[in-house]
Amino acid sequence: MDKKLISVTADDVIRVLKEAFDLDPTAIQILIDHRVPCNEALADHPTIQVGTAENWRKYRPKSHNLPKNAVHTIGLLGLLNGVFGKPDGGPIAGAYDFICDFCGATNVPELDGKRSGDDCPLCVNGTIRLGPIFDFKNLWAPEKPKEDKE
């Protein structure tokens, strides 16, 4: 068998993630949201993105599946970003809606610029959480110029 070196870009990975998401958004949402506990050695890897279990429990309280003693977590995007990444982050990101866990507000201008964990500006009783993923993007791609509408 002829072994050839294959070059894969972040855009290639994102294209396949988008194709998979189009085919089965529920499965890909669950896969992207899944985290597993990992050890300190993996957490110290220079390019693989590892998060804290504490943050995952805070920002995705309904989707975490972590044992109470978990300290570090890894997910699929963190591992994929490790292939392309550098210490301050990799190129592959999910684009999420934000939703209020109390009033259910989502995709409204008042949530623009808010982050997961912020108080909801609409109802004041809720907290903004990550909602469902709706796209994947390359954080390293140059921004496309915005078209002026006259």
C-alpha cells in the first residue's frame, strides 16, 4: 500500500463537521457537548485544549456528564484544535446560540455581547447559558469585509 502524506487544514475539518451536522444535528450536538475527565498530563499539553470541570458544570449544567471528582475535561473540539493549535487556542470553534435559563430568551439583540454565565438583561432572574450549536467556524480565517447596504 502506497502511504502518502495527507495535508488537512482546519477548513477541511470544519467542512466535515458542517456536513455531519447537516446530516444529523442531534448526534453532532451531543458529540460536541460531550466531555470526559482527563488527567493533569493531558491538561498540560501545549496545544490540546482542556477545560475545567467546574466551568463545564457552570456553563452547561444540563449537559455535563462528569463525575464529582473530575478536575479537567476534554471534548472533541479541544482535541481537534490540538492538531492545529498553539498555546493560546486553536482555529476550530462551534457557534452557539445563547439562551436565558429562566425566561427562554434567545436570538434577541439584548443578548448580543453577553457571555455564558451573565445575568439575563430581559428578565433579571435568569442566567445566560450556551444554547444549541448552529454552526462551526474557523477563528483564524480572515474576516470578510462587511458589505455596505445603501
